[in-house]
Amino acid sequence: MSGRTSYGISEELLVRHLRPHEDQHLRSTFAVVLSEPLLLTPESLKVSINSTQQRLHLQWHVHGLTSHQELKMVFQIEISRIKTSNVIWAGKYSTVVKWDQVLHWSWESELPLECATHFVRVRSLADDARVPEPRLWSRWTSWEEVDVQNSLGHDPLFVFPQDKLVEEGSNVTICYVSRSPRNDISCYLEGVKIYGEQLDPNVSAFNLNNVPFIRKRGTNFFCKVNESGVIKGIVLFVTKVLEEPKDFSCETRDFKTLKCAWDPGTDTGLPKYSSQSYSLFESFSGKKKVCEQRNWCTWQLTQDSQETYNFTLLAENHVRRRSVSISFNLTHRVHPMTPFNVVLENISATNASMTWKVHSIGNHFTFLCQIELHGEGKVIQHNVSIETNGQYFLSELEPLTEYMTRVRCAAANHFWKWSEWIGQNFSTLEAAPSKALDVWRNVKSVLGSRTVTLFWRPPSKLHADGNILFYNIVIENLEKPSSLKLSIPAPANGTELTLDQGSYQICVTANNSVGTSPTSVIVISRDSGTEVVKEGRVQGTEDGFSISWKPLSGDAIGYVVDWCDRPRDQACDLQWENLGPKTTSTIISPDAFRPGVRYNFRIYGISTKRIAYLLERKTGYFKELAPSDNPPVVISNLTSHSFNLSWKDYSLDSQPGFIQGYHVYLKSKEEQCQPGFEKAVLSDNSVCCKHKIDSPEQKTFLVEHLQPESFYEFLVTPYTSVGEGPHNTFTKVTTPDEYSHILIHIILPMIFCLLLIMILCYVKTQWMREKCYPDIPDPYKSSVLSLIKSKENPHLTIMNVNDCIPDAIEVVNKLEGRKIHFSGAKKSLTETECTKPVYLYLLPTENYSSSGPCICFENFTYNQTASDSGSCGHVPIPPETPPSQVGLLTSPENFLKTLEKNYVNSLGEISARESSLNYVSQLALPMSGDKDSFPANPPVSEYKMQMAVPLGLTSPSPSENSSLSSITLLDHGEHCR
């Protein structure tokens, strides 16, 4: 078993490093060293802890040094955890040791000190040149134990460290300590369960690497005893990493104060921990100042202070420190103050004078000032050097224009920074318009006169030099000494004139409050508006329209190309372009051109007399399109074998491209194409026949070789160089029968004749009816009945009454016939055929006890024949029998039955004391004897005779053998047979 020396060195270790030829000599020397122990050994080692910082603080002293003796020494320190053999850290500490000095050293533990027991020991080595060789380590001090768990308390669970502050991205170790060994403890970081390493039965540690910043209130960590529900936790405060200050610089504005500024970066402050602090240290003067602001600090200068400065800016928080340094000459860091008292004087239409002042820094200090002029969307800069007062003259300004001018200054000798801007707005005055108007015209001849439309482009703001108020137009007749002046108020850009066929000169000027623009002259000759020029075509491209022409024969001062997007006979927004006298072609920009619109161009040459001569006409499309609609087609001359199509109202000028022709599509059930047609497949995959018309001027087409009584569909669509029109709805047509036109020529006259005959017959029938069978008035509608109304007897009849007292029944010209029996009276009536009207007389029998007058009357209005015969009929009919029941009496059977029934009922209902009359209407019987010849509803005109019977003639009831004596049909003038 090997031993250890008094210096703590193993003898075995020393012998193992000896060479063979040195073995005997060194062994003897080692024996001498062992006999003389070194007294410089660490003693009185004490260890304390700081739980907040998780640090071990060591202190010891070295005995054996003489008074006032200093010796450079090296101390080796070992720290173990849980047990002495588990060394977790070993290191050296060098320092100069004085006599009777207490040495201090500290060590920060990654694991909270409360989580495990720690052991510390120290040994020393004299590392001074005055100490002779060999220099050996002293012996180790005894292990000093540090156990914090004994002072924790009696809680069942603890979590450490408490309120730990770390930087974002650092590594942290957390542990829990339980009073007894347990395996049911779960730990969570921000609600997520995590797993750690068990150090002993009561302690488990958790290593958190690259800790993120979650919130300023900290990150939550807690552990829970599952059995008892005890929860213990901590808040881990994670701060942002302290950054090194950026853009650190210092400057002065008045040589009295120096201002230093920097970019502090991210704020590392937390609710429980303050933000980083900053301080300035100047190395030449040795002065230091704590800054109150996070991003700037001031430093007072003295008159006799040095010109060169060396500043160090120190930033620190609870975790770390950072610093940055700069060195500069004070005269090179001058930042002038903002100029003041800026004044603009002597402002005219084109000039202005600007003055300003600067803050003085020192004698003979020169400033470089920069002036900026903003106006019309442009910026103009000027530089000028001054000492105290500045002045600059602004020229070449535009009239009546808003300007803004501003100035800033810097040190002229050693430029550092510009001062802040200071500026002022101003406006120049008006001036007369500086450029003549761009004028053009359009001439139309109408019925011996001409309509001249003048156009002009309003002057730009650059040339208007003010607000245009009106335009003056002077019209001068070149053939007669006369002129006319017009004033057109702004903002008009044209006017219309009516002139005769003479030559005129038109002068146009623009006017503002200051003056008049130069005159624009245009001449209208006799031929203007009547020129006939052949029209050509031009095709647009992506670059626009490329137009060329032949030059004007003779001298020309220029050319004008005008164009319009509508036909020449319609008003439009006329545009024009002025070109030089040597120009024979131009490209008109496509900015204002639209696809599918026809544009008409005219090229004029302007002579030296300012007369415009029409040289060429051109028309074209910027981009052709396919037709958007089809022409309206009219069908005519429809026969069994052909029909004609026409679309004469289809305009070619308003189409989205040059119409090159037409396609005629024809569909039929046979799907066989007629001569001149070819098969084609439409977009819907249907098959039809197509005929192509190559001339756009042909607007009629005859479809031939058709079948009679066949169904066809056709469509006419135009086509351009791009494509054809839409294949919309086809028009349907059916060819007639081959002989149908012959039948029509025969049937129509016959139908006309029949209608004429029917009309004539109808008119003749009406005439015959009015002459032979006039309408008979309805007695129930007579106005006579409403003249007198009796309240006592509502049945009173107003008639011409004749009294008669019949006492016998006489049958005149009676022949054999059938008898009709009344059910109540058991009597019969002979039924015969009569050739003339018969009349019925109804009288009481001879056994009738009551006597009374029977009143007969004649109604001369209704039946003149009856009045002449002097006969009357007596038929007692109750007054409540409505007129509608009269029709029931038209046949003899119904007539007699009704008489019997009504008579019996009436006799039973009539009171003996009633003496009024009852009005009864009687029907005339038909002329023939057949009962079937009676009309179902006889007209009212069949009423022939009236009678009235006294209601006092009361008859006994049927039970008292009251009956009709006889009923006889009489024939006046002829016998019944």
C-alpha cells in the first residue's frame, strides 16, 4: 500500500516518473525533502454559501510567512458532490500572498446548493522565483462539508433554485428535494411534464438547455406529489441577452455641451429586475458619469478642456456587462443648430430673394448652407458658405406657381452633420401667356353655308403664366373688309361658327389678368369642307398607327393629322397632331386607342398662307375584333323551291372590324347541301351547309334548290379578318306546297264572295223582321200600371172595363172532338183541331147560388181583333201567379189543367165579402191544331185578351159539388174539325 508525503504527493507517483539512470540519485534527494517539511500550507478553511447567486465562498490563510513578506503562490481547489470521491470541479487560483492575509475565492454551482452536499479542499504551491527548487505541493486540507438540506425545514417537498435570473439561451439546472424517498413525484415546465435525473433517493435534477424567453413575468416550473397532492414550484426569470451598444457617437452644437447617443438594443428589464444601466468614462480626464437615459447622455465641456476625447460606454445588468469605446476630435463633431428668421423678399413673376440667420458658434466659424427649392414636382439645390447671415437670389421661376424653399447648415471645414431644415412657402406673380394656342378646325358644308368648329388646347400651366379668363376670337373676311370679334369664357376649348362660302382668317388668343398670348392664325378657304379625297385603309399595331403621306405640292409650313373615333357625319372628340414641314410620316401613340373602334384619319398640309389642304383620308382599327352581332335578316319571295334573304339595314362603319363578307348557314333534315353550299361544323358540333359571300356590299342572297313542304333553318353572320359573328339563334322557315299558291288564288275569292252574301242576307233578314214581325211590347213593363196604386186593394187593375152579365154558355160552330175532363168537376171538354184562334169562356153552373156581375173588358192596345168580336173570356187565375207560369198554359192539356186547379183553389180562397176585380191574362192559342206546335216559351206578344172577374163571386168548395158547368173551345168564323 503506497503512502503519501507531507506535501500530499504519492511516493508511488514520484517513483513511477523517475528514469532508470536517475533512480538512485533522486531517491536520495527525495529522502532529504521528506525530512524537511514545508510550512506554507493553507489553514483555517471556511466555506459559506449564497443561495441567491448559488455560489460557494471560500476563505483561508497561509501560515509560515514572515512579517511583511510577500510570496506568489498557486492554490489548487477541488469540489466534490454528495461524496468526497465524486470530484465535480478542480481548478487553480494564483495570487500574491502577504503575511497574515485572509484569502477569498468563490465558485458558482450549476446545481442549486440545496440539492446536494458539497465538499471542498485546498492545497498550495510556492510559485515564487525566490523559493528554491524543487517546488512541491503542500498537503491537502481536510474536506470541508457544505450541507444546506439540514436547514430547509419540515415541508415534504422543496424545489430549487428560488427566483433564478438567467439569460435567454442559457442552460439551467432545477431540482426537487423530498423529505422521504418517493417515486410518485411529477414535475412540469409550463404545463408540460418533463423527466429528470435522480441524484439520490430524495433528490432529482432537471437540466434545461437553451432556455427561451416566454414572458416578462417568468417561466413556471412546479412539482406535484401525486398521492397527497402537494405542489411546490418556482418562477424562472429569463431575460433578453444584453446587447453591445450600437452607433455610439458624440457631438456638440455649441462647444459647451457634448451629447453622446447610442442604440441600446433590446430592453432586458423584467418586473422584478431593472433594465440595463449605462455609464460614460473618459480616459484622458478619468471622469465617470452615470447616464440617466437609456440611449443618450450629456457631458459638460469647459473652455480650457482638451480637444481629443476617449469615451467608453459601459452597459450592465444583473447578468453581464458590455462596453464600447470611441475617440474623436471635438472640432470634427460639430452639429450646428437649426437656422432661423427665414424671409422671402422682392417676389415677382420669375424671381425672389431669400435671407436667413444661423446661431454663432465661435469667431470665424464658417457654415456650409444648402438651399432647396420645391415646385412643379421638381427639386433644385444650391450651396452657399456664410458666417452669420445668409442670402440667396432665386431666379428663373415660373409665374403664378406655388414654391417651397428651405435651408440647412453644417460645419464647412470638418463636415459632420447637417442641421434640421427650416423652410417657407411662397407664390410667384402672374404674367401674360407666353405661348400661342394650338388651334385646329373642322369644316362642314351645309346648304350653301359652312359650319366651322374651332378647337384649341388650353395652354399648359407652364405657358399660361396665370389663370386664363377668356379666349378672344377675331373672324376676318378676306374677300370683304369686315370682321367679327367673339369672347369665349374659360374653360371652353372650342366653339362653332357659321360662315358663308367666302375665305376667312380666324385669329385666336388666350387672356389672363395680365395680358394676352401670341396670336394663333388659321385660314378657311373657299374649298374648305368640300374636298373629295379617296379613302385608304391603315392597320394599327402595338406601337399605334403608322401613317404616311405624299408631301404638299408647293411650300408647306407644316402638316396636321387629325382623327376621330366616329363616322365623319357625327360629332366626336376631335384630336390632332402638329408636324413639321419636312415630315411625311408619323406614328400616333396607342394610349387613347381602343380595340374594336374604327378611327378616321385626315392628313392636311398647311401652306405658307396658313390654308389647310386635305391630302389624304385613312381609316383603320387599332385592333380588329370579330363582329359582336349579326344583321337583321328579312325573308321575302318565299316559294316552294326558294326564298330571298336581305339585310340592307346593316351598317358597315359601326362594326368592330372591316367586314370582308358574310357566311350564310343553312340547316335541313336531309343534311344535303344545295349547289354553292359546303358542309360546315358549328361550335356545338352540329352539321350544316355554309355559303360564303366575299363582298361586304352584297346584302341580299337567294336560297334556291329547296324542297316543297320542307323545314329549314338559316343564319347570316358577317366576318372580319379576326373571325365571324356569333352563332346565335337560327331563323326557321318552311317552304309551302308546290300547288298551294294555285289553291290560294281560288279559295280566297270564294271565301270573300260567301262572306259578302252572308252579310247581305243578314241585313235583308233584319229588314224583313222589322217590317213583317215587329216586336210587341211587354204588358208587365207598361208604365200605365204605376200611375195609380190603391193601398186598400193592391190588385186593382186600371183598364177600360165593360160590364157584362152572362147567363148562358153558347157554343158556336162546334164540331166533334175530344173531351178534356177536369179532375175536380168531372166534366169533359171536346178537343179539336182549329185553324184559327179559339177563345175559352168559363162560367159558373146553374147550381151556382151566388149571382154577380162578370165583367169583360177589351184591351184595344194588345188585340184589336178581339175587341171587334165583342167576346170575352173568363178565366179566374189567382193574382199571385207569376208571369213566368204563363208559358205552362201554352199546350191545351197544361192549359186546361191549370185552369181547373187554379179555379178550384181560387174559389176556396175568395171571401164572399170581397167585391174587387181580379185581373187575368189569357193566351191566344196557336193557329194549327197540333199540340206539339205550341212554343215552349211563347212571346209576350201572344197575349190577346184581358178579363176581370169579381172576387165576390164566391163558389162553394169542391166538396159542395161546385164545378164548372162547361168548357167550350169556340171558333170565330171557322168550324173546328
